[in-house]
Amino acid sequence: MNWIMQPWPWWVSGILIGLTVPLLYILAGKAFGISTSLQEAGAMCARNSKWEYLAKFDRKKNFWTLVFIAITAQLTLANDQPLSERGSVYAKIILPVKSLREGSHPMVESWIAKKLLKRGKSDVRAVTHWVRLAEKGEEDTSVWNAVVDGKDWGCPVVGRVVERTEDGKVKVELLGWSPGGAEIKGQTLAAEIGRRKIAVVDTGQGDDSGIAYIALFVGPALSNMASTRK
């Protein structure tokens, strides 16, 4: 069932919307279109019209079309909001270490597992839940305390959104990891809800003990997505 909870491709919504009109007609015998909504509005404004097109229109039966248009308009206006208000960036830290018993640590989503498998990493473990990264003007987010199975992995990690560009990109920064610094690649992604990416952290240890992965996800600005960290 994980695939249902994952972000779907943008074109799925177009197909579903396109199927609405024929399904309404086939299943409910209701014709639907913008013209029907305009006819409803005209019939409401000119109740005593001599024009048969408006006079014989059943206003009560077709009132639902106006409700649908109103909802659609609100969704359109919501999509016109600035990107910083539409979505937040969430991060989850993944390590290339063998998982303990199932359910004893945060879940590694299927899309993360598939991307890491392509990198040759089959044994991986999430050491944090999804954590919302602070926006400009907010205090840096504490992402991870850098402790694994009671042992220090490195330095605590904090994160924040550094920049949202005019071309629709968002750049994030996650600091800490090791005293000597770390090379981090892949911290820029498209600032659209549903976008996701894997960034790589290399502390220079020369083996997997110094490697970490950051799963990045642009999602709704919900406070309850900021969760407990391990």
C-alpha cells in the first residue's frame, strides 16, 4: 500500500479530470461542462427570462455545477501562491547499515530504497523520521543527533532552506556530520510539491562508515510532519 501514499506523477490528475465528464454522463446521466455552469448562472440571474434556454433550465437540479466551479477556482488560486507558502522541504537521514528488527526504527520508503539500490546499497536504515527544514528567518532545524545504536556516528546535523530561486528551484543546507567537514552533493531540487531527491554525504572516511544519504522531499507545510528524531 506504500505506493498510494507516495506522490503521484502530475499527469495522473489530468487523466482523472478528463475521465470525470464521461463518467458523470454514463453513471449519473449528468452532462457537465463550463457551458452548463454558465447556463446555471444565467438562469439564476434571469429567472423570468423569455428565452427558453434559460427559462426551462432546472436550477436546483444543476446547482452542483456551480459548487464544482467554485471549488476548482479556489484550488487554482491556491496554486498561484508563492512556492514558499505552498510547500516545505523535508529531510530524512539514511545510513548504509543493516537494519535491526522490523519496526524498530523509522521506515525507509520504497522510492528511497529503489534509488539506493541503484547505487548498490541494499542494506540501509533510516535514522530519522521526516523533518521539516527551517525557512529563511527561522532557527535552523535540528535534523539528527548523530547517534546510532548508542554510539556517536559523527557531529549533530542541522538544516535549513538556503534559497528559493526564480526558476523554481530550492536549495537546502545540512551542516554537521564530522569535525573535518563533509562533501555533500545534490542539495538542490525543484520546488514543487511531490518532488524528491537523494543527496550524498561523504565525510572522507574511505568506506561506508563515513557515508550518509539525505532523502529530500517537497511536501505540504504541515507541522505534524516534523517528527521525533532518533
